[in-house]
Amino acid sequence: MSLPSTQTIPVPPGIPALLRDLVHEKTGLYFEDDRFDTLIDKLRDRATACGSRSFLDYYYILKYDGERTNEWLRVMDAFSVQETYFYREYAQIQVLVETLIPRWFQQSTQPLKIWSAACASGEEPYSLAIAIKERGLDRYPIEIIASDASELALSRAQAATYRERSFRSFPLELRQKYFLPVAEGWQLRKEMLTPIRFLRVNLASAEDVAQIDRPQVVFCRNVFIYFSPAAIRRVVSAFALRMPGGAHLFIGASESLLRLTTDFELQEIGDAFVYVRNRALAPVAP
């Protein structure tokens, strides 16, 4: 017997809300009631691939078997948003290379750890690596960690091949300097791949976040726009548990943590706003 088409899998009453709450618990992503159609559309292919006769079947698969079968990994791929570009919100990158990195190495000989916490297709961590190199700061011990919840996104990031849209805010001379033209677009030069370590991290999982120990700088930009306030609080709290006092957290220009946390204080540095981990909090456990 053939499976139903992706257009005819039934959606029983009440199931979108149950799926929404389960997805929220596992991923932090939140779909308001008026976005249930979007939620269902994003999950249709997965429901079909799992042989579900209805979305009730698929709900049970996710709830009771999703971890064992790695179905949640495929869900992360389905929800992955890879709309980004090089040098996005460049004022924040300027603060990193003009202020934070020089300040760190004036005061410390220890390596500086930078975490791109939702790297999508990789433009953000590679932007950081290029900006660091352009300022001559690559002579310092700087570690860049790039993570995403989607294995598909990480695969694309590590392939490091980009089309024109990714360069819409990136100087042409830097593209010609750091990328090679290929049939698929532009390929990042191999020497720029090595400063970055890629990991799969679900920000909604405190255990996953704990993999990143003592990052002094975290970029988590344009992620919280998809999260509920409760999920944002959980993620920011998990960040604070791993970040030392005085560490810096960058979020998107349209995002805010005001009234959501006291773990971080908002400061203006240069032309950008940045959240600074409250030094009054307990220090990170060794």
C-alpha cells in the first residue's frame, strides 16, 4: 500500500498545539497559534519519510522514539534557517577586533575562546576569522568554535562554498583575497578553514551548551527571534553558567534581553551594544 502524499497527511484537531509544545521543549523554537500552518508545512516531509498516516502518528514518533531514531536531528534540519551573509551587523565584529581582542591580550596570555553559537551555513564564524586576520590578530592564540543544531547546516558550513547573496555586505577586495571562484560560486581558501572547530549544539539543551567551556565571547545573533521568552531565559542562563565574569555576548540588533535576565548587563562599546556577563554571579565551576 502506498503512503499518502505530503499534501494529504491528516492533521487531527489539537495536534498542531501538541507538536508546537513538543518542538518548543526540545528546540526552543516557538510557533504562535497563527503559525501552525508553517509548523506543519516544515514537518510534512519528515512525517512522510517516517511513514506516518497522520500527524498524530508523527507526534508519537517524536515524543517516544525521536531520540533513539535520530528523528530530532532531521527535525533540526527542517527548521534550520540559513539566511545570513558575511560581515552581517559589522559594527559588532568591529568591537571584537578593535576592542575586545586587544584588551584581552593586554591583560592575559591565555587563549581567547570565541563561540559562534548558531553558525548556520558558516558566514558568521568565517567573517570573524577574516576580520581577525585582517587586523593582524591571528598571531594570538584565538580559538573559534562554530556550532549549530542542524547537521545539514554544519555540513554546508564546512563545505564553505557560497553564492553571490552571501557577499552582499562583504567588500569585493576581501572576497577576491579569501575566496576562489568555483563552479558553485566562491570557495573559501583552505587556510581559513583551520582556525574553526565545528560542533553540533542544540541551544535548548543545557548539556549541549556545557560542551563549550569558558567562552570569553559568544555570538548568538538572530536566534532568539524564533524562541519564546521562557526558552531565551533557559539558553541565556546556560550561557551564563559557562561564561566567566566579564565575558561578552552579542545578539542580533533586533533582539533584546532586557527584563529577561540579570545574568548580563547591557553596555555600549564603540558603535555596538553588547551584553556583559555579570561579575557578581558565581564563577564558572572548574
